[in-house]
Amino acid sequence: MGKQEEGFAGLLLYCRAGFEGDLTAELTDRAAAAGLGGFARVQAGAGFVLFEPADGRVAALESVLALEHLVFARQVFPALPALAGLDRSDRLTPIIGQVVAAGWQVESIWHETPDTNDGKALRRLIRALERPLAAVLKRQGVLRAAAHGQRLHVFWCAGDRVQLGLSRPGRRSEWPGGILHLRSPREAPSRSTLKLEEAWHTFIPREAWDERLAQGMQAVDLGAAPGGWTWQLVRRGMYVHAVDNGPMDARLMATTQVEHHREDAFTWEPPSPVRWLVCDIVDKPARVAARMADWLEAGWCREAIFNLKLPMKSRWQTVRQCLGHIEDRLQAAGIGYRLRARQLYHDREEITVHVVRD
């Protein structure tokens, strides 16, 4: 990072409003596991956390708290101290001064806000400032065509408060605000269909979709009814075992790609191994995690995407215990795997987990 590390206050992370404490607990645990100390500046319901290193080493903290390994974060990047008390008649001069003083060069500028009602109310202000700021920074040599993909984040906490950050390719989300907005398909039986679609975008590189989400594959959807996740599998041309005592959507059944098993999803076993297992069952997260471990350990599927519904308290502790159970089972069985988990935009009181057997 060189000279550009100088002046950073810490890491700025976006999250779902109401989960700031869970993100803070996760960051604290992960930093401590790497021998690093840190503390959070956080406000309940704000939709973001500033995590500051105890020793001032922001670069070391950034290497440990990579976005791909974080569960409750949507975006992460090093940030400068916040600019507060901005004059309504001239908000840009302090912003320009801080960027120029930092010595940054960037290829793009993203104006972002917390994913809250107050944040959304700032969009009109942002639209008025985007072009003037870009024009000045271009004249100053900050905004240029070749700057190694670096991006300036202008994070508006409020109309008179902004925090500037710098991100690099491979270390950030490429979606504004860390949010992938998807349009709900009219044909899908339920809006839950977007959870699986977003999970694919999050965990599987788009260039690998034709290989890993291929037509003709066999899949299982546990807790399938009425078929929101099954619909996504069918749309990719897969053949699906839909396991649920509840009714499935009639249009899905008419595709002839779905076999409906009116059985208990926690006891049903596939007649033969399948490529994909998906599951969005409303049940205790420990019970769901244990059943997912059964499938992965037995080799009944190659890849799995499933949701874990979280309690109101101790959510990070619950996540750690559930994921730890799955990892312990696979490691004890000598099975290679890759596991990632994230609270997606279309999730609510839950997280989505992806596991692939090597």
C-alpha cells in the first residue's frame, strides 16, 4: 500500500442495518485469531461499521479481514477519518482537499450511502454533487484512465458527514453498496427464488456457470414448496427432486423436470448422488447444519447452497458453531472442501452457505 496507507482511520464495512453488532463480533474474533487487536465505532441500525486497528496497521487488518471470508459484511475498504459538519453551501471543497492530500489516483468514483431510509433520502443530494466532484478531481489528476482499477468511495453517512475510502480490484464487492439488485421473475412461485440466484452470483464465478450449473444436471431441493428455489434449478435445465410435504407449484410440475417427494426433508435420502443440493428450510440452524453435513459427508451431492435461520441474539456465535460443525465433520472424514458464507441482500434473519467438495 506504501504511502497510501498513511492517514487511514481503519476499515469501513457495510452491512445490513441491525447487524452491526454481529459484524463487530465477527471482526473482533477474526482479528484476534490472527493476533491483531481492533475496536469498532458503531451505531445500532446505521448499516455500517468502522473497524480500527489497535496498533494503527490498517494494511495488516485488511489482509486478515478479506471480504470473501466475512459473513456479515457487504463491502470493505480502508477509509480516511470522516469529514463532519460539512457546510451545505460547499460540501465539495473539504472532500477534494482530503483526496488530494492523500495522493490518490483512481479510475472511478462511487457515491454510496447506508442501506437505510435515511441513506436513501440522500440520493438527490448525491446526484447534484457527482458530476462537479468528478470534473474537479479529473482536473486535479486524481481521476484518470489508468490507475490500477482503484476506486474512490464517497460514503455519505448524512448530508453533512462523509467518509472517503479507497478500494482495489479483488478486495472489494463490484456491486454499488455491496448490493446485487435482482428483479423478481413473475413466473417464479415465490420471492425466495432471488436468494438462490444471488447466491450463485456471489459464490460461483459467472464464467463457470455453464460448467457448474449445466443443463441436465441432477439436483435436490429440500423444503422445496412451493418451488422458488426449484424454479431456478429448472430454469437452468436441471432435473430436480423436490422434497416437501407441502404442495408444489403446478406450472413447475408441468415442466416434467421435477419429481415431488412428499417426505420429511430431514430423513429423505436420494436414490443416487446428485450434483446440487439446495435447502431453505425454516428450522433450527444447528439441525439444518447437521443435515447438510450428513449429505456432504456421505457424498450425496457435490455442491450445496443452504440457508441458516439465525436467532435474535448471539448470531455470530451461532454461525461460528454451525459452520464449525460442518467443517469438523468433513475434516474428520478426510474430505476436501471449500466453504463460504454470506448474509446476502435478499436474506433477512439468515445467512447463505455454499460448500463444494473438492
